[in-house]
Amino acid sequence: MESGAGKHWTEEEVKALLSVWSEKNIRKQLHGTLRNKGIFIYIAKRLQELGVCRDWKQCRAKYKNLKYEYRTVKYAHNSGDVTKTMKFFHDLDAILRYEPVTQLAAEENGRCSATETQLNTSPTTDSTQEILEDEGDFVNSTPAALEATQIKKETIDIDDDSISTTSEDRSCTPVAKQMVETDNHIHLEEAQNHFKVITVNDTGAGKHWSDNEVRALINIWSDEKIQQMLEGATRNKEIFEEIARRLMKRGIDRDWKQCRTKYKNLKYEYRALQKENEHLGNPRRKMRFYDEVDCILRRQPLGPSSWGCESSSVLSVGDVTANTGSLSIKRKTCNDEVSTVPLKKSASENTILHFQKLLTERANTVTEGKKLLLERLCKQEEMQDLNRTQLYADPSAIKQVPAPAPAAAMAPAASDLKLGKKVNEGKTKEVYELPDIPGCVLMQSKDQITAGNAARKDRMEGKAAISNTTTSCVFQLLQEAGIKTAFVRKQSDTAFIAAHCEMIPIEWVCRRIATGSFLKRNPGVKEGYKFYPPKIEMFYKDDANNDPQWSEEQIIEAKFCFAGLTIGQTEVDIMARSTQAIFEILEKAWQPQNCTLVDLKIEFGVNMLTKEIVLADVIDNDSWRLWPAGDRSQQKDKQSYRDLKEVTPEALQMVKRNFEWVSERVELLLKTKSQGRVVVLMGSPSDLSHCEKIKKACATFGIPCELRVTSAHKGPDETLRIKAEYEGDGIPTVFVAVAGRSNGLGPVMSGNTAYPVVNCPPLSADWGTQDVWSSLRLPSGLSCPTTLSPEGAAQFAAQIFGLNNHLVWAKLRSSMLNTWISLKQADKKLRECSL
């Protein structure tokens, strides 16, 4: 939602914002200031005096949206279309009427889009819809029109305190118009405003990159292996983690996000200067390290594979550069992805027509091959990331949303996917290299079902599609929870793309209920015996010896080495702990459907790029036992095929119906009927920063969070009214009381609601030891626990909601696993260093 607070701006709130905006000193500051965070903090403070609780980011986002809507409507009116209108048009006209009326400049439109995405907007506002409507025009434009109406769009990471290089309230003359009116020459100072990238706080660490740091980054970037990985990957977190590690060895402390941001900014600035170098003169005067970046980027091949690492694409065609852009909005997960929105045209109609004519004459020299390449890039398939907050999505839409995957690359459309040599072939699948996507393979399922190490083997029409759907949904669920897997995305009905892994030849089996082969190997144990915790078993993959069971000691003594990683005690412990966590996540996911996950078989591999152990292979109906209502006689897994005395067409149809039953219901694992929210009550606006940490932590668990200001001491009636407001809509709620000094907020809430209440006081260094007792020492009949950590308060709420929400529970369980793994790996590194 555009306010970022879980609700739209009301009419009264907008009127209050307009009244503050209309003040002369506010308009003057907005018109001439680059760093405007302080201005919007002041506006937010003024709004609070008027009874409107909005932070500075929300005010800035609404300010930009109103300007955009107004200019769109005003432009329509000047063009003769008087039917277009908007609320508060006359109020905005009184404020903005002295400014030049054009459509939003490209960079301002992009900034507005970035701000909206940063606030995690969910419903599409009117202004955003108008932006999206231009996508059709953008796709259908000719290269010349594209050249005339847009400049390079690069995905840039924008921090909370981002600024633009032009004034927030200043109308920018379109580039095309300046070029025409000045005989294709613009001043360097003006050109800088058009092409300078948004880089304030681009490191995310509160300081700019020094020259030595940039030189070190460029030196690592120039490594051929790094360039090859960057060319073929869209999910490039692991690549930039490697870059950050190399920088650390040189004494430069930058994390992967900072490295990725600087990398993109350098590319953006270089390409913007390249695009207009004939008008800017010597580009070296406008950009430091131009020569170094030029040497790196000029060596990159022009082809489909080279566009994978960018959010938008620029294709040089003769003298014309056509921007294919990004055709969809992308949203982020745990580690915050970037979102792009197509830009609007920023020149008057006459100027555009004149400029298009000039460019069209030059575009006539383009070869047919390059035209075809441009058309192919424009039609290339774009996939959307699943938003962490979309926990209640319709299952019919889930098929269209790929899960985020590490070391993944943007694949060409299905019809353009080029297969390389066959890497491997199993009983039910084939694995192919993908030359256009380095580091990835295609997992192609077969219409074949087997049992007893292929002693029984039959063709079952449609099994490939059923298995592929099941695997894709299960891996998507696990990745959303935070489990590291090789899965990239579903490519077709019968195939998916995965990171290329060297497989570890061990099958890991996790059992909750004793059945099947376990009973044969352990005589005396009755079927139905339950294991607490789940029992882990390992089997060495050797068909000739019927996959013998191995112990941990045998695996360690085998001294396996895959993709450069030796499998020792640490690696075995990680796989064992991961197997249990994965089983428990899937077990919890099946429970809302009254279906018991009896046991599970999985395999791990070593990612060839990242050298880390990930869940690999497939998880389909061959991989588990599922008993609806805990009844073995209703089994829906492959055991129904194993138990056949004779395989007949009718029997195979029965087995197929069981597989289809599972594939239909596995999609329901990706959503939940359970709802919940956290309401943070702060005693004073001065506690806002503390509360925002709670809200941010809640977002990692996919829990909506609202912030309210109320004082139990100064306004107990209002506190109880707010409490009643959230009790009345029936949504399960956890209240978090944030009050310093004497905490009356938590105890008052606890004594007047049956909903859970937790104290999270923002203690000060001076009086914290005394103030905390007002949260700890409570009258009888009250029960609100106290945690001093904002993240701890969010986790407390997640544990409550996780009891009835398997998606939240999965994130909690995965977080526990990843914390355990990081400690295990840290201990291993420390021991290696000491040795």
C-alpha cells in the first residue's frame, strides 16, 4: 500500500498534506533542495500536529504520486482531453500551476517508481496503473521511437535516504527537446542532471566508496571468471558475496549488497554517457574510472546470454541504441530485490515527432539480423518474484510466479531454450546442460514409473507433468521458507531449471512412522511406531547392491569430494540437520489438509558455482509416503504402485489418479487460510525508530504490522478504543507495547484484552536499569512478557502465529536451521585456521 502502513491515505489525510504543502516556505524548499529527507520529516511532524500519523517516506511517496497524477491530467487537458480528472486537482493546480506543464520526466518517474517499490506497495494505485498501461506502447514502439522516448533504465538499489540529482519539485526539460532546440548540443552542467545516477548512500553503509575501494572492485570485476558468471546470472547474490570476500582479503569491508549496487551504478553511469557521448563531449570528464569500465564492458559479447545479468537491456543497433527495458514489476524476499517500472515519455508531441524522424533516418541502416535480435529481446519472457507478503495468494496464480533462487540465471523463453549435452539420465528424468545459462541445467521428467530399482517399470502417460508440478511447488515452498535449494524455476509442464550441482551419492531418509523397509531391517518393531524426533537414515546409491544403508562414519571415511568440497563431519552434520528441518516443514505444511507425511527421501548436491551444499534432485510423489487422515489404506504415494500384484491399465489409472490428487493439493501448500497481524503501540513518536525495527523483523516472517501512537497514562480512553478497534474485526492480533520510562501501556493492554501482549521497551543508557522494572514487576492477573530486542518481539509474535500458519512456522524453522549451519561453518573455519 502506498503509505507503507497497511492502509491507503484517507481524504482527510490528503487534505492535511496539501495544506502543509501549500505553504510558501515548504514549496520553496521542495523546489530547490536535493537532499529532501529533512523536509519530509518536517512535513510528517506537521501532519502529526494535525492528527495524521505518517512517516517521512510515506509523505514523500504520496507527494510524488499526487504530482504525477496532476501532471498527467494537466497534460491531457492541454492536449484537448478534458475527460481525464482526479481528486484534489484544483488544490494541486493552485500549488503547481506556475510550473511548466509536461508529463513527468523520465528520471522523476523512475524515482517515484523506486520509492513506491521500496514501500512494498500491494494494491495498484491509479497512478501506477497509468504507468503500466504504457507497457504496450513501449513494446510496440519502433527502435527509433524507443530511442526518442526513453533513456537507459538500469536497476539501481536505492537506500532509504536516497536523493535525486535534480530537484524534487523542478521540471526538467526533456533531453530530446534540448537536443533539437540547441542543434544537438547541451551544456555539461545540464547533461549531468540527466545522466548522473542515484548514488547517495549507495553502499548502504553510510559512506561513499573511496577511489581505492572502487579500483579494487573494478580489478575483481575484470577477472574473466567473474565476468562470465555475471553475464549468465540474474540471481547473482552468491557472485557478489564472492566479490565481497575478495574485497575483504584486500582489507575492504563491503557486503554483497553494497558491491552489487556499486557495480550497477558504474554500469549505469558508463552506459548513460556512452548513449549521449556525442552531446557530452569527452565522457572521461564526466565519470571517474571511465577507461577501466570501458575496457571491461567492451569485451562483453552482444547476445542473449549477456543480458541475463541486467534488469533491463540496451541493444546497440548501428548508431541507434534501443532500450528493451523491463516489462514487469519485480518484488523482493528476504534479502530485498529491486523493482522496475516503465518510464513515461517526457517530451511534447511535436518534439517527439521531430526527434523520431531524425532517428528513423539513421535506423534505416540497421541490418536485418540486428532487427531480429531486437525483436527477440523485446519478446523475451519475464518472470515475477513471489512477494514474501503475498501469503494468501490465489493458488491459480502461483503457477505463474517463480520462486527466488540463488545463482539462477534468466532463461530464454521455452521456444528459445537451447539444450546442450546430456549430463545425466536416471530412471525418471534426464539432465541437460544449458549453454545460454552458465551454471544451470534442465531437469526433464519422464512419463515413467519404477519400483524395486527398476525391477518393475511402466510408462504412465502424464506422469512427467505431474511430477514436475509437485517438485516445483515443493521447492518453491522450501525456498520461500529460506531453505537453500538448487531449484531455479519451472521451465515447462515437464521440466524445470536448476543450478548445476555435483550430486552427493547418498539418499537421506527421514521417518516419522515406522513402515516399509524399516520393518524388514528392524524385526520386532510394529508398523505405526512413531519416532520423536524423526529418525534419520542414510543409503549409499548403488543399484547393483540395492542401495545399502550407511552410517555417518562410513560417509566420512569415504572422503567424498564434490565440486572442490570435501565431505567431512561438518558437511554430514549439515545434511542430517537439514533433512530433519525439511521433513518437519513439509510435515507441517500437509497437516492443514489432514494428510500425514510418513517419511521422506531427499538428496543433496554441491553447487558448482557457490561450492555450498544445497537440496537438489527432485521431491515428487516418488519421494515420500502420504496417508490422508493418517490411514495407510488411503495412501496416495508411489507405494500404491509398489503394492500392485499385477500391473494392468486399470491399475495404472488408479495410480495416476493418486498422483494427480497429490499434484492438485501440493499447490495448496503455498498458501494458508490463517491470518494474523502485529499491532505496535508506542507511547510517543520518539519511539518510532525502535518500532520500525519490529515492523521490519515482522516482514521477514511475512506478518503484517501496523504502528500506532497512544499513551496509557495520558489517554487511557484512546488506548482502549484502539484496542477495541483491533479486537472487533476478528483478525488474530499480537500487541507489542513500546513505552520507555514508566511502562503503563503493556500492563493496561494486558489487563483489558485476551489477545497476547508483549512489552518491548526502548531503554535508555541512563535510566534503563530502573525503567525496565515497570515492565517486569506487574500486578497479579497480568501476563505480558518482556523482551528488549525488537527482533525478539517480532519472533515472539511469529511463534504465536506459527502454531496455526505453516508458512510462518516454516520461516521460523528455516531460520533456526540457517543459524545452526552458520555456527557450524564458523566453527569449522576457526578450527582450520588454528590448525
